[in-house]
Amino acid sequence: MKTISQRQTQLTQLLTGELKPRQIIGTGYKYPKSVASAWLRKEIHNEQNPTQSVSDLFVQTNGAPFTSEKKAKSSNAYQQLVKGSFELITSNLIVCDYGVMPAPTSGIDKGYCVYIETTAAKVRRPPQ
């Protein structure tokens, strides 16, 4: 398991171009730098705040955090959450909380990110 400082170093290297997104998350993503940055930030946050862990984070497509809360709240991900049209890739989970928070940082950037918390979906069994 990597330490917080190792994850912060990876985030810095990702944002400066020294590390490719595929070296962190693999291939096949639409916005790989954004996905890699969000994953690293989630790992950093959850290590630093084990009692306030989040399921996922969203940042700009270039991997940088949003520059203000207002910009984070106007993002596509946040607007989908507000409208109830946000979809997870699995039907086994549902979004139970979302919001905007200060982005976990590598020290070279500051800003905000959108977070979600998920929980298991309650499956209703048909009457027999």
C-alpha cells in the first residue's frame, strides 16, 4: 500500500506530465487524466480522513480541481446529481450523499472537487 506522500508525489507527476494516467489506472477511460487525478485524490482523502471517507471524487477533465465552489457546483457531474440523473455503472449501489469539498492536494494546486458517497441498493424481491 502506498503512503499519502507517495500518492501526492504521483499526483504532482501526473499534473506536470511526468507520469502518464495509464501508469495509475490503466487504459480505456474517456478522460484518463481526470480519472487518475480523481482516484489519487480519493485515496489521499480517505487515508487522511478514515472516518469521513468518500466513494468517488470528480475534478476537471484536465485533472485539476475546480477553482471555486461555484464552478464545481456548475459541473456536469454535480448538476446530474442535483437533477437525479446521475448513473453509476452498477445497479448494486446508490448515491446516498454528494457535495463539494476542498480537493485533496499534492501541494501544487488548490481548489474544489465534487464527491459522492454510495451505499448498497436494497433489492426488493418479488412476492412468491
